[in-house]
Amino acid sequence: MLEKEVINFEKTVIVGIITKEQSEEKLSEYLDELEFLTFTAGGEVVKRFSQKMDKPNPKTFVGTGKMEEIQYYIKDNDVKTVIFDDELTPAQQKNISKVLDCKVLDRTNLILDIFAQRAETSYARTQVELAQCQYLLPRLSGMWTHLERQRGGIGMRGPGETEIETDRRIVRDRIALLKEKIKTIDRQMSVQRSNRGAMVRVALVGYTNVGKSTLMNAIGKSDVFVENKLFATLDTTVRKVVIKNLPFLLSDTVGFIRKLPTQLVESFKSTLDEVREADLLLHVVDISHPDFEDHIASVNQILQDIKSADKPTIMVFNKIDAYKHLTIDSDDLITERTTKHYTLDEWKNTWMSKVGENNALFISATSKQNFEEFREKVYEAVRTIHITRFPYNNFLYPDYKDAIEKEEE
């Protein structure tokens, strides 16, 4: 009989600060996301700590009083890991580790850890390792202080090289090697992309965990890995999809996230080439998430960074079956109505109606709600691009409704 696998989640606490730029409400959203990231990495958040400050303490990120409070809590509750919501400087990480005497991570380190768990292909593993080495290099002095002494022994006398300098050199060499490896794979992938011919390319983009892979499986009848966790997809998957008789290439890309580490943006820029070279973007949004407007802004910012913001885009609002809005009782005269109280129909009449002529679609990828409308919109958009590129192919691909009539005949 097979034994049931028991997953031991690591007990963790998470820490964030409220500043002029980051209100209490905003911090709560970020900590919710950090908790989900921790769960994805295999941790269980047992407590949250927050503090109001003008700016982070340059020595310990939070104040000394708050640091003592965290120290007592982790000792009393046998907590092994503390995760901070913002990126810590090497000095902060070193000082906090000394005070708390436990594993100290920041948001960047946590995302890198999840990426390392999820990397399947050689390419993804190389990109993750490069990002990890770039993150590690300035922090080596804090991590290897016990090794900072000169080597002795035969042939090692004289000024020599300290252990820490040797480690830095090894990491720098490794970074140079990984960059070369990525360049080689990039060349191979650009050849692969050029071999795909002149087919129209469509890329799914969006925040992490909005249902891009589920949508990919639903349209392309593929078997891309799907899971309700952050960054389930790291490797770009490209499939040939045919709607009616019109073929095109559909690619599923890595999800974006707020406060995305710069190392990751740099090392994953090559993965985002699929987005750069796409003719049409399907920007998938999880409308059931309370902060979906922030998610849209984060994705648009990254698209701008990789110079892809001006591409033809269809906004696909997914998970309409999971959408729930807040309600106000008829006798409640105090609660102010906000966007959190909007129904789907009310949302459709906001800025969503102005994203382009019928360019906002409301669907559910799992229950296939409004799926025919989605297929029609994608078909028409791909057809427009195709017949612009090959005018003589116009008669091959009729309007979607005409294509349906032909099938019925």
C-alpha cells in the first residue's frame, strides 16, 4: 500500500513596513501576496509583523523595538525563517541574521527560490542560476565571514588571497560562464523562431496565476502544467493552434509580479523574446482578484520595459465564474461605495469599454463561459494580421460567421 506523502511546511513569519509611498492597505495586499509566495515555496506563515516608518532602517530594516518583538516571537514559537517584503541590502541581511539567529530572506530571495524549484528545462535552470549568482555576489561577505582569513600551507605563503576573494572570483567566473551559455541558447532559440515561418504569433501575457496556462490548454488542446500556485509556468510553451481553418502560433509565457527582482527581469529578458516577437498579445487578467487593476498596471509596466506596449492587444478578463463583489445593505448609510462593490456589468461600462473596439472579453477558461465569443475575437484579430501580410490569402479565411456557415453546409 502506498504511504500518503506528508508535506512539512516550514514555519515562517513575514515582515513589512508602512511608509509614505506604501499605505496600510497597500502593505496588506503585498503581505497577502508574500504569504502566497511563501506557501508556494513550501512555508506556512504563522504571524505578520508591520511597522509605520518614514523609510526603512538602514541597519535592520525595521526599528530596534520591532526587531526585539520579532526575536522574542521566533524564539517562543520555534520559527526558523523570517521573510521581509522588500529587498534587503547586504548589510541589513547581515545585521538581521546576527540579531535573529535564523534564516533571513527577502522577497527577491523567495521568488528566486520558487523559480529554482519550478525550473524544468536547461534554459530555465541556467536563467535562474544566473539570477541567483547575481543576487549572491554582493552578499558573500555577509554569508562567509567565518572564511575571511588567509590560506596557509605549502605554496600559499605570502600576501595570498583571502577565502572571501576566492569565493567572489568563483561566483564572477560562474556568472560569465552562465551568460555565455544563455547567449548560445538564445542563438538556438532565435533560429527555432525563424524556422517557424511566417505564421501569425500570439502570446499570452499577464500577472502570475491568472489562468494563462489553463486558457492555453483550452484553446490549443495542449497539456501545459497548471496549478493554483504562483509561477507554475517558467518555460515558454509554443503550440500551433487552429481556429476553424486558420492556423497560428500561441505561446504561454512566464507570469509577471509586482516588485519583480531586477536580476530576474534581466535574466528572463530572453524568455520574453516570445512577447517581443509576437504579432498579437492576449493580456489575461484575473478579474476575481481584488487588486486586478494593480496587476494590469504591473504587466503594462513590464511590457513597456521590454518595448512591447504598442502591440495589438486583446484584454481577456478571466475567472468571471469566481468573481464576487461586495454588497451594501439597504439600511447601511455609512459605507461608501467603491469599485469593490461593482458588478461585472458595471465594470464593463468603466474604462474597460474604452480599451478598443470590443477588445475586452469576459470569459472563464475552466468552465468555458463566453468561449465562442473569445474564439471569434481571436480568429478575427489573427485573420486581420494574416491577410495584411498575405493579401492573396484573403479568400482562404472567411469571416468567422461565414466559416461557421460553411461548416454547417
